[in-house]
Amino acid sequence: DVKVTQSSRYLVKRTGEKVFLECVQDMDHENMFWYRQDPGLGLRLIYFSYDVKMKEKGDIPEGYSVSREKKERFSLILESASTNQTSMYLCASRSLTYGYTFGSGTRLTVV
Amino acid sequence: GESVGLHLPTLSVQEGDNSIINCAYSNSASDYFIWYKQESGKGPQFIIDIRSNMDKRQGQRVTVLLNKTVKHLSLQIAATQPGDSAVYFCAENMPNYGGATNKLIFGTGTLLAVQP
């Protein structure tokens, strides 16, 4: 089975900190995604990548950046964390067919 | 069914009954649809999918129905069990969205509560 691993389940960070969320997949998938999930808003796409060193903005990229230096790893960066970035962050990967596989999520709290 | 807003719609069923969860999708060009199950504290888990050239697909205890005329998707769960309690949400795939990939658009979800 495809495994998508997010390095942290829970994180608490202070306002203004730089935050790194890491995601690793083990199936050589080309496409990787970062979503945030908030009550009543569903999953919203932050950034995605369809190849190493390639990245595309999703629907809500403001305040975030990403890095894809290796095919298996896709990092989400909060340059200066703010309280409105408190959320559940979900990483997903996908092969050239359609199926998405999600990680278990990182619940980030910014205080 | 699906809804925007701060509170998830909730479907409460008795154990052993059949459950039907509904979803309205937005884009007539969407070519693929997926149902996900998300248990508390976990990431979404694939349940079943259907392509737009089909109107019904069955899995183990689950059936997805697609009505493209009214852009409606439903998930039927037979003989609902306590372990089925979770948030269920649909996703539609929009082809040719930016770069070389497609885009999934997710619904906000329905909470299924199974009463023993």
C-alpha cells in the first residue's frame, strides 16, 4: 500500500515562527499536494507539485511556500506563522492515475 | 447532504440500517468522483470511486450512484456498523487544472453517527 507520512501529528508554534511541515511518500508518485482542513470549509488546496523542483499555487497559497528537492518529499513552509494558520494540514500524493492517498495530518496550533 | 457553514450536517442511523449520504458537485466537466471517509484525528481514507461514464459502482457494502443530469452523487452503506461512524466527503476531479495534473475539489462533509 502507498504510504504518506507526515512527520508530526501535533505542533504548537508561536506567532512569527518559521514552521516546516514535512511529508514523505514511498511510491514514487509524481504529484504531491498540501491541503488545510477547517471546520465547515472542507479541504482547501495550498500548493501542489507535479515533479521535483516544480510547484504550483493552489487556492490559498498566501503565507505559505513549499519545497520539493526530492521526489518523495514535499515540505510546506510557513514563513511567519500567524494564528489564522491554526488548522489541520494534510499532505497527499497521487500517481498519474487518479487516486489520492493522504497522510494522517498535522494539527498545527499557532499561539 | 453537503453544506457550507460552520456545522457539519449529521446523519444519524441505527446499527444495521442502510445509510445514504448525498453530495452535490459543481462542475459538469468533472470526470471522476471519489468518496472519502475520515475518522477523528486521521487523514481521509479512500472508499470508492466512479468515473463519469458510469452511473453506479459497487464495492463491499458500499455503492456509489452518479446522476450527471443533476450533478448529484450519493454513497450508500449497507448494514451500517459502529465502525462506519466518521465524516464522509465527496471529491470531484477537474481535468486539466494547471500544470500537468488534475484538481480535486472536496465537499465539506457529512458526519455519520451510528447508534448501537
